[in-house]
Amino acid sequence: MIGRKERSLRSFPQGGEFSLSIHGNRYSGYLMAHFIGEQPDGEQVYFSYSEDGLHWKDLNAGLPALRSELGEKGVRDPFLVRDPQENKFYLIATDLRIANGKGWGAAVEAGSRDIIVWESGDLVSWSAPRAITVGVDGAGCVWAPEAIYDEESGDFLVYWASATQLPHEQERKQKIYSSRTKDFRSFAPAELYIERDNHVIDTTMIAHGGAYYRYSKDETTKTILVEKGSSLHKDAFVPVQAPALEQLYGVEGPQIYKRSGREEWCLIVDRFAEGKGYLPLLTSDLDSGEFRVLADEEFDLGRSKKRHGGVLPITAEECGRLLAAYGDGHQALPGQFADPDLAKFGDRYYLYPTTDGFTGWSGGSFSVFSSSDLREWKDEGVILDLAAGDVPWAVGSAWAPAIASKDGEYFFYFCGKTPSGVSAIGVATAPSPTGPFRAEPEPLLTMDQMERLGIAMGQTIDPSVYVEEDGTAYLLFGNGHGAIVQLTDDRVGVVEETMANIDGLHEFREAVAVLKRGGLYHFTWSCDDTGSEDYRVHYGTSERLYGPIAYRGTILEKNNELDMLGTGHHSILHEPDADRYWIAYHRFVTPLTRLPDGKGYHRETCISPLRFGADGLMEPVRLELGLELIEKS
């Protein structure tokens, strides 16, 4: 996985979860590097991703993200560290492969004294691995290397476990050694850092409040011990009593990180004795040493077993890159966004979604994201804020937008609730696809209007735009019943006498759209409820824009095996001057265990290729793990 094309985003707004920052960039998620066991390929570097630090999904289709063919031809205990000065990342790991059959005795007494190092500027494109000898002469091994940046000295303290036998000792004993480096190429001579009466391995540290907290495995008792230090100096630490950890037997590989947006830390420990992988524990006070062991239903480690690794808090931009490079091939945006409208203006793509993650779909603002390649998305910011009064007639419930352009002006159609609590559709205009948008003072479509014109309608929501070859534009919309109306030439009004319900929308719930290809109008629409895992997209064709529509079947529906559920409320982009199409849609947030309740307002945005068959009809969208988002021409 070396040299993969780099892929970009922002801090997710929903739920108030995201506040930790580095140099002004708020952390929005977490990357875990880990290995999975002693099976073939198990002792390589695997990546997993989380947005809350407790529920993880495997990246790269569950395959290794990085491999080492150096030294022992395998790595364990990978650890990620951010370089705050050079704007890069290092991944360091133990040069060890138990699957080679040499056994633990050989690993302890005559193992590699090297660490394996990778570096990257973006967490996606990685250097070739290099082996660096850091172990002291006579050391039996160099295990579980980690690093922490020392603000005071401006370099990294790197530390690891080595089995050594000093002149006064009767046998080898595991101790923690350390070295200093600025670039993970040149290292100062190793020094003894931690020695105890018992063997000690697997040390990890975190800085907080001007102090350092250190967690290490007592290799004799197989428990985790805690210390607090006023600096990183080896003599600056004193014990912290942590009964829950001292009584948790058969664990190793501790890792600790702060959960973004809350005064809470998560400590994960590898349950090696039970063969269960990582177990999370939570604390709201590092000084107290009090940790709560999470119940099984409170976390999800993904499909693969997570063994001793490292967790790195990452920004939204970094989340986006990782999902683009290593994700499932469908999810486009990290965070919670729904009802996406996908467009292309000039040589750039734009996504206009509903900001999701609010109980009762109560989000109040719209944002836009742009991309040059449909992979890496840049947050262009909030373009319309109903909650802040940008829309005179609306008080909230910013839903299901659509975008169109004409003569260098951009028209943003959106849903909002009036003070009476009834949904309406409005329009805002801007000189650029990224705004600033100015809303018209009155809604474009209302339920009172539907009643006056005799249009069957559940709610006036979910607009989509269709433009005929002669430039005449139409708005399709509706809930419970679908309707269509011609827009005025200035695109900010409707020609009421052209409004009609659309005949033939089988099982229609909402979100109707149309495109023209091969002389046929191809209609798509969502069925069932957005809170149902069976939310899906139906398809039909007509020779007339106003129907009737011949129902052709379902083109987008759930994949239970891959936990892709609630797939619906879509838009379709036809690439200008090419016969290529993309469908943008949402699904329930994954992993599904993360938000067991209210899945209908916890959704994430996806993009997949849409194809037409030899018969000229749309083919069902393939929801396959690792499906390539962009096809090579």
C-alpha cells in the first residue's frame, strides 16, 4: 500500500462530539493501527476507523494496509504518532513474526533489536519501511515501541521493552528502554527508562493538564499499572492507584486517548489471555485512577480482532482521506449527512447534503463540499443557516436540498419549516456554487398552495431539478404523492398552471428525480420510511415528463451482509459530455451498533457508480465491499 494517491473535510457539526484540536484543527475521528493475530498475514499493519472512539470499522476491506518484508518479515504492536512541527506522521512497530515458528523463547532472548518505521504526510501515502536498530547490546528483543512528543525539548521520546540481563541479575528481565529522536532516522543511545521488581512491558503515555500519565503492563501479574509524572524524565513518575486495572488480569497493550468533545478518556487493553482482542474502559478523571469497564453492547471492534496497536485522533480532513483511500468504496463523507444532491460545475464536483445527527431531523443549516475527483471532499462551509435567520420564512428543519445553475447564477432549493410547523420549499441564489446564498423572502412551494391547486401531497419537501434540452426547468418534489411543476425563467418562481401529480410512482414515499436518456425519461424515487432499513430506491420510465410511468423495479436497496441499510434519498449526476452516471444517497451510520436508536436521523452519505444496460435501462447499484468508486477510463 505504498504510494497510494492522496485523498480531504472538516469538523463534524452534529452531537457536540468534536472539540479536541491541534494547531486549530479539531479532531473528528480516530485511526487505529493494529495487528490481528498469528495467522498468515495477521502480523502486519491493519487500519480501523472510528468517529466516537468506541465503535470501529475495518478499513481496506480488512486486509493489511502496510506490510514489512524486512527483518522478521512481519510486525506487531504498530503505533502512530503525529509530528506537530513537520506536519507528518510516523508509524513504528515491533519487528516480530511469531507465525514463522521460532517460538516465544527465541523472540524474547534472541529477537530483533530493530524497530520498523514508516512515515507519511497524509496517512495515505506511506514511505517504504525502514529498519532502525535501537536495542542495547545484548537485548533479547525490542517490543511495543511507542513515542510521545516532548514540547519542552522539541523532540520525541521513543520507548520500548527489551529483555536484558545486567551483571547483577540471575536471568533476563523485561525493562523499558528509551531514546530520543527528531526524525525517526537518527536516535540517541538507548537508556534504561523503567525497571521494576517484576518484568514490565507495553508502556503507553498521554499528556494532560501539564502532567504525563503512564500505563504499563506488569508482565508477572499480567495487569496494568498507572503512574503520573510532572515531566517525561524517568524519575518524575509516582504510582496512581487504579483498582479496576489492577484487578483486570490477562491484558496487555494498553492505549489511551481522549474522546473528542467530552471530558472523558478511553483506555483500551488487549485481552490476550482470553483471545478476545481489545476491551475499552472509560474515565472522566485521570488522577482518580477510576475506570469503568464497558459492557459488550457499549462498543464494537469491527469484523476483525484488534490486537495490540495504537490509536491516533485525526481531523475531519484526515478522516475523509482515509475513507477515500481505505474505505468501503461507497461512503463519501465522514460524519452524519443525508439526502445528498450531487452536481458538477466546470471541472469540480459539489455535494449538498442535509446536516444529520439531530433528533427528529432538527438540523438547522446547510453546508457544501467540493471535490476534483469524487474521492477527496473539501468542506466549503455553511451556505445557509435557517436557525440563524438566513431564511425569513423558516425556523429550522433544514432538509433535502437541490442545486441548479443558469447563466452563471446558482439556485439552491431547500426544505424548511414555517413557524406553524409545516414544511415548505424555498430557494436561495448565489454567484458561486459555494455561496454566499441569499434566500428569497417567501417560500416557493407550500401546503396551502397544494390545497388551493388540488395537488395531492403529504408534505412539500424533497425538491429535485430537471432541465429540458431547450433550457426549460422543472422542479419535482413531494412526500406521500409526487408532483412536478415548471420553474419560471428566473428560476425563483413556479408556473402554477403546469403543476400536476406524477402518475405511476409505485410505492412512492419521497425524493423523486428524473433524467432523460435514449429518448426516455428515467424516474427514480424513494420508498418506505427513512427510518426503516428497507428504505430503497425504485425506478421507472416514461415517454412523457409528466408520466404515466412504467415501473421497472428497485435499483438501490440494502445489503444485510455488509450492514449497508436504509439506502435511499438519492440524486443522480450525469457527467457532462460523457455517458457516465453517479448516484449519491445515504444509509444508516456504520457500524450499525454505534447508534442503535433513531437510525433514521443518523445517516452517512455515499456515492456509487450507476450503469445502464444494453437494453437502455438502469441496472441495480452494486453495494459490494471495496467497489472502486472511480473507474479508469
